Amino acid sequence: MKKRLYLKVGDSVNHLNHSNWGVGKVIEERHSHLEGGFCFVRVLFEDGHERSFINNMDSSQCCYYAGVRIL
């Protein structure tokens, strides 16, 4: 089954529920090679913190559904 990915390295994003984080830049993507495995992205926000999110649109826990939006 092919995963539907939301973000890619270099995308600028913000979080709808955490505007105090500022704008973030996707700095890493990781994809599982196992069937059913997770896809993650790591985002560096202006507040200096890196945060990881699930990056598969078919997952109910995808970062899009959690409030991460591409700018």
C-alpha cells in the first residue's frame, strides 16, 4: 500500500493551535520500509525547538489533522 505523504523537506509550516511556535521548516523525512510502518517529519520552529510529526495522510494522527499547515 502506497503512503500519501503530506510534507516534504523544505516546506514551511505553521501550527493552528500553537502560533507561539512561529513558522517551522521541515528539515527531515523518515519513511518505514515495513508495511504499515510510520512516516515522520521533523520540523524546526522559530522558537528553536524541533518537533516530530506523523506524515501519512491515511493516518488519523497525521500532522495535517493535528493542525500543521503548509504556508
